[in-house]
Amino acid sequence: MFKKEFKFSVFLLGIFTLISACSSGAELDTLNPKGPTSRSIDSLADPVFMIAGVVFLIIFGGTALLWLRFRDDHSDEEFPDQIHGNFRLEILWTLVPTLILAGVSVFTLITLSEINGTDDNVMALSVDGEAISWEPEVLVVGQQWWWEYRYYLDGLDGVDLSDARNLPPADIITSTQMVVPTGEEIELKITSRDVIHSHWIPALNGKRDAVPGRVSPWKIEADEPGVYFGQCTEFCGLSHARMRMQVVAMEPENFQAWINRQIEPALEPTTESSKRGKEVYESLCVRCHVVKGVNDETSIGADLVSNAAPNLTHLMSRTTFAGGIFNMYEPDGSLNRTQLEAWLRNAPEEKPAYAEGRRGMPNLGLDEGQIDDLVAYLETLGEKPTIETIAATEVE
Amino acid sequence: MTQTVEPQVESTSEDQTKHQPLGVYTRPKGGNGWRDWVTTVDHKKIGVLYGAAALFFFLIGGIEALLIRLQLATPNGTVLGADMYNQMFTMHGVTMVFLVIMPLAAAFANYLLPLQIGARDVAFPRLNALSFWVFLAGGLFLNTAWLFGDAPDGGWFGYAPNTGIVFSPGNGMDFYAIGLQITGIASLVSAMNLIVTVLNMRAPGMTLFKMPVFTWMILVVQFLLVFAVPVITVALFLLLFDRNFGSNFFNPVMGADPLLWQHLFWIFGHPEVYILILPSFGIISEVIPTFSRKPIFGYPFMVFSGIAIGFMGWGVWAHHMFVSGIGPISVAAFSLSTMFIAVPTGVKILNWMATMWGGKLLFNTPMLFATGVVSMFTVGGLSGVTHAVAPADTQQTDTYYIVAHFHYVIFGGALLGIFAGFYFWWPKVFGHMLGEKLGKLNFWLMLIGFNLTFGPMHILGLQGMSRRIHTYSPGFGFELWNMVETIGSFIIGLGVLFFLINIYVSAKKAKGQPPIGPDPWDARSLEWITPNPTPIHNFDEVPNIEELDDFWHRKYGKDENGKIVRIASAEEVCQDGSATDTHLPSPSYWPLVLALGFPFIGYGLIYSLWLCVPGGIMILMSIYAWAFEPPDDPEGNHGDHHEDTTGEVAEEVSVD
């Protein structure tokens, strides 16, 4: 029997050593920090994992030893000594764990204050040729089942955030992909329009819930340009699994260029097809979607679950759509027409939603001609990103 | 003159009324067959009923778990849709927590607690029956949601506002709110009953610190229930009113703070974790000493660490909310309190190991399961410390790392302990042993399957796989371990299957054979002084208790050299169950009828308020009948001979 037990312990050990080995390369890996906050979490968690591992080995090895050593071999009929306890031992194994945990808690408190503190970093930007200093801040709004990122370049201080369903107009609004400059601490204000969600980019920081009626502070910072994957981690209903997001970090000068493009309103369509597409947009899509220069955000009545839908002004600058689950582009850089058309044809088929309750994109009953026109119009909205970005942000 | 006569007349008619009040409220006779089971107030039968019902729900919850694992075996799984998956994981959690682990603990508590303290029954036998029937009514009510095609889909934690009428417009969450409300009544009634039993009905000489550790842990759990259940009751009522009567306790659009639900839920929910685990700690604190042939090491420390866990369990709830945005000060406070609750838990583990140290260990199936708890629960305890570290928890929470953690606690701790209890006390309850060969097979399959299922979840969680997602995409490195887990879960299923086969085979083998005889394990605590299976009246005579492990001390003493020697055989020490003069409480119909009223009210709240009328009438009439039924039935089979016709008997009987 002990042999089995031994084999089993080897197996378990294998599992625990594989934790580190197997997780490299995975895009949501929590043990592969790419920013200062996630790094301080990681450098706290790693020693705690090690302490836990050592204690586990002691207890497990101890149990195995007890099995081996004190197993009744039926060599005699004698009864073992009836030991009722040992006061000193009890005190010892109360105090030792207490001291270990006291040590851990000191480092916990230090890290806790680190990850909750904020820098007063200011970034120089120019907007419409005017120099401004921006304290990097992004308003993060969750809803079923996608994320919206709102940039207020004059700062969030004077902005009324009390009603996430009716927010003041922002300079830049994106969804599913948050674009940030590298080397800057970005303060996040996280809230929700409907139920509780949780915003999580494992490589950059832990989670923070998006709670309706509350605005929770959090922060992220990326060392290097790159794409960092995330996933909603608070159960938020039907398509919780299909609520994903990415942080795209770029060098400050590229970020400035991104800002310059994003604050522009949409261009007027030029081709016949895209003009017809705009008419379709204006007759149907404006109920929920916004294109800057065409229609404005409308207020959401208390009786409506949500009629917020992604801002489409620069749709083509984003490489994923429908809550970060579909690629906007093929690997060769051409539009992923098949998926986009399927989405317009019957969205609830592509991603579970309660469309009849106005949660999620409904089936609008478009005919094929309208779909073609609409795709032609959507293609005029925003600039296509580089092929490298398309490759880095690809989702499966 | 008349005044002197009248009292006599009154006394006679009162006496008659007590025995046959209008013929309406006669008590059932008991006897054999199914009638006996539905009217029983015997704590042992009720314990068996709890166990059987809980095992039934265990199979349902297990099938739900296997379906979840099938869906997640491969990326983009299509076994269940998103909607069905959400219902499945919600019902799996609710079932396993409220309808499996809690009632299995109640099964052991009901059966063993009176026996361990030397009592004839619990303090309130009819209330005891009520607890069971109300629990069963609530559990069945909850599961009928499947039949109406609308099971709860908001998670067992039911976070507002996702559970509100706007976001969960089906009836599922109503079944959740009402079903748990009903089972909550059962828990409360049972908790009161067992507390009174322990405090008032111990055998002479059995001071609190001579009680077995199992009895102690059950006592602590009952106090936790008394204080925790009202909190969830309040939360569920608020949810019910929000959903059905237009209130706005959790509606942020009307200014409510959804964190109110989280606080209420976890103030209940965290003590609930200890409600689930402490009975198992109690069970293995009986099993390990018996099979190590040593007394429990550090008895007072075992008791006080259990009490300490019970107390500290109230100060850690917000560790479920480290990322909810409750502010860094609260996070720091709850982080520290959570870390230090590991200390009394660690004390318990080390004391179990010290009990084994220097013993002569016999690895029968109960001991295998018990040592399984010691090692597997340790994994859960240690991963618990890693997310008590709040900054680390911001990465771990709501990932599979947490799923791994609490399955090591609830499955590796609570369930394996309960299986230890099954194998250990099976001869006590049914008079025959469960097969050792099948038992060992059951243990190893469950242990290996368990580790294959939940061990890799640590890895998946740290790799970033979220909880409660109905599917995942390829490319995140989740494929391998999910497949391993699904295979592991079916190995667990196989283990459970062997358990069921074991029950069947050993019952078949024992048929026609005489019962096992006294004290099959050379055990230590008082329940083994009664014959196996326990006779209806428990003890022939109430034993006088002189020591902790009094039963063992009746069998063993020291010779002149201080060596431990057998001084009496089990046959000499154990009672033979031949007593016939023990007065026993009579069976009653009313606990069952009362309990059946609750589902009517439940369906009424969901489908048509008119249905509440018959439900309400059933409940009120049952309470009335309960109060007015005679204390016992003169013809009833309850061991009381009723030769005494002066009416004194009626005065003497308890008011159960």
C-alpha cells in the first residue's frame, strides 16, 4: 500500500512543479508579469507559494512516514502508549505557524499599499495642435458582454460619473481594446452599466470588479509595447465566457498618433454602396450605436436594460469585435468579411445573448444587399491597424 | 360539594382527551414498513433518512458535475449551451452545499449525537422529524425547477443585480430564493434541537470536556447555523421581494448598492464553509484515534481550535470580496484575519498526525479516508493561505485556482471525512460491515480521480482560466488539463459507483446473517456500548461516565507494571439491547404534513398566489394538530406499557 502512496506523492509533486513549467507562453498567465503592479504581486505570491509548498511537503511526507513507521505489523498484541497530549508541542505548533503568517502578513501589507498607491505622472500630449498635460486615466465601463474604454483628455476630475448609464461625452471612446502608452501608470476608473463584471489583464495587474453604481479605482502599466489579453472574471450572465478584452500598449509617440486619429469624427462615405450603408446605419443601428459626426449618445431610460452598444466611429482601428471574440481581419490583413457579415446577419446565433431583452446585438432582419452596404460603410470608419498589430491581437 | 367532585371529573376527561381527543389527532402506531418511516420521530431513523436523501441529491449533483466536465473537456464544447451550463454549475453548487454536505453532516449528527452523549433521543423528537421533512421538501422543490425548465442560473452565490428580475427574468432564481429559504428552516430547527440536546441530555458524569470531539464539532456547527442562517434568510427575503414585489434592495438603477448582497451572502457564506468542514473534522477525530489505538492527541486543543475556528469564521467574510472595491483598509483587515484562521486549522492537522505518531495504525477503509482528509485538506488549507494574501488573490480570485482550493476543502476535507464516517459507522447503523475490498477500491479511485480532477485546476487557474465560463478558446494552453480533469471526474464517478455496489453487496451478504456483534473496530466512544445495529431505545440503562473515551476505559486498564491490558471483553462491556421498559416518544404525522405545506407556498409565490392558501392552511393546521395531539398513543409500539391508568404517565412524558 505504501508503494501506491509513494507513487501518488510523486505524481502530486509532478503536478505542482508543472505549475511553473506549463504556464509559460499562455496569454492569460498570472505568473508572467509584464508591468510593475503585476510584478509586485508576483514577487509576493512566489515566496508564498514556496512556503505553502514546503509546508505541504512536510505534512504529506509526515503522513507518509506515519503510514510507514507506525503501521501495525501484528508482531505483538501490545497496546501503544496512551499519550493524551503535550502542552509544549501544542504551544510550539500554534506559535510557529503564527510567526510564519505574521511574516507573510507584513509583506502582504507592504504590497497591498504598493498596488493601491498612485503616481502623479503626467504625460505631455498635443490635441488639435494644442499642448496639454494628461494624467493618464481611462474610464472603464462594463456591460453585457463587452467593455467600453472612455478617454477624457481634460481629466476625469470634473466629470460626473454617478450614472454609468448616462455618461458625459468623451473625447475618445473605444471598446474591447484599451490603448495605452508604455511606461506610464494608467489610472483606471471602473464601473458598470448593468451587472457586476470584473476587469482583468493578468500580465499587467489583478482584477477589479465593475460594480454598477460604484466607480472603483485601479491601475495598470505596461513596460513594453505589446498586446495583453484579458477576460471578464465576475460571472455576468449568459455570455460571461465571451466577454474578453485586450490592452494594446504602444510607445508614447505612437500613442500620440493614435490619439490624433481617434479624436477625429468619422469621414463621409464616398462610394454608392457605403452611402447606402450609412442610410441603413441611420435607420437601424443608431438606436444603440454611435458614430461621431453622425449621431450622439442618447440617454438610457431607467426602464431599459441597456441600449449602449460599442461606439463605431473608429471601428476599423480595432482588430476584434463582438466583445473581443472575433477577428476583424484575416491574418493577411484583409477584412474578415465572412465573420462580420455573419454577425450582421444574425448576431444571437454567433454569441449567446438576450437580444429580445435588448441585451446584446439583435437579429435586425437585414437582407444580403443591406449587409453588403453596411459592411462597405463600416469599412470607412477608422483606419486599419498595422499587420503586426493584427497578428499580435489575433484571437481564436 | 360540587367543587370537590369537579376536579376528579375533569381529570378523567382530560386524561381521555389526551389519549383520544375527538379521535382526530390519534398518533400513528409506528410498527414496520413505510408508514413507520414517514411518521418516525426516532433520531436514528431520521439520521438514516437524512443520509439516504443526501446520497440521492449527491447523485444528482454528481451527474451535474460530470455534465460540466463533459462540456469543458475540449475547447468550444457543445455538450451544454451557455444557458444550460449556467444552470448546471449553479445547481451543482447549490446541491452539493445545501443538499449534500450539510444533510450528510446532519445524518451523522442525528444518528450519533444522542448515542455519543448517552441520551435516549434528541431533546425534541418531533421537531427533529420536522427538520428532515422540511429539508427534503426544500431540496425537492429546488430540483423541480429542472422539470419546469427553468433552473437557477445566477450561481450559488447569486450576486445582485444579475439575479434581479431584469437580468434573470425566468423563475430560476425564485426557486433558488424560496428553496434555500425552506432548507434554512430545516437547518435552524435542527440546530436548536441539537444544541438543547447536547446541553441538557448528557448522561450522568459526561461533562462537556468528556464529550467526544465529534459531538463538540457538531455543537460548534449548530451554533454557527443558529447565527448564520438568519443572515441568508434576510438576504433571500430581500431578493424574493425584489424579484416578485417590486422592491429595490439590490437595484442600482434606483440607488441600491449591490455590495449589500455580497456582504449578507458572505457573512452567512463563510461560516457556512466551517459548517461544511467541522463535522468532517469531528468524524476523523473519532476514526484516527480508533485505528491508531491511541486517544486523540491534545483533546482540549482539538476542542478549542474548533471553537476558535467557529469564532474566527465570523471575521473573514470579506476575503470573498477582495476585488469588489471595498477599499484597501478593509482588504488589509480581512487579509490578516483570514491568514490567522489557518492557525487553529493547522493545530488540528498536527494533532491528528500526533495521534497517529506512536500508534499501531490499522489501515481499514475508514482510516484510509481519514488520512486522505489529513493530506488533501492540507492542500486546500495551504492554497487558502495563498489567497488570504490579498494582492495575490487579485490574480487568483474567480479563476480555477479558487475552484481547486474549495474542492480540496469540500471534497478532500468534508466529503472524504463523511466517507470515513460511512465506513466507520455502517455496522453501528445497519449491523453489518461494508466490504473492505470494495471499500479500498472506492477510496483509491476517489482519491486518484479527485486529484486528477482538481489538482490540475491549480495550474489552469494560474494560467488564467476564469471560473463560470461555459467554454474557452484554444490557444491559452487550457486544453490538456481540462481533458485530464474530465477523465479524473469520471474516475471519481467510478469510485462512487463502487461505493453504491458496496452498499448493495454487503447488504445482500448480510441478509439472513446475525448482526455483526458488539464493537467491531475496538472503538473508544460511547455509541459503541450499544449493540449493532442500535436498538430502538438506544441504551438499556444510561451509563455513568467517568472518563473521556469511557467505553474504551471499560475495556482496558493497566496491570501492575503499568502496561495496558484488556480487562473486559466487548461482550461484557456492551449492552445487549434487551431492555423493554424504556419510554419512547410516539410517532407523529404532523411534521411531514407541516413540511409539505412549504412547497405549496413556494409554487404559489412563483406561479399563482392562490396556491399559498392550501400551503398556509396545511402549515397552520399541522401546528394546531401538533399542539393538540396526545402525548402518546396507548396502543403505540414505543416501549411504554401503560399499566398505569392514573394519568401520571401522561404527565411524565416529555412534550417532545
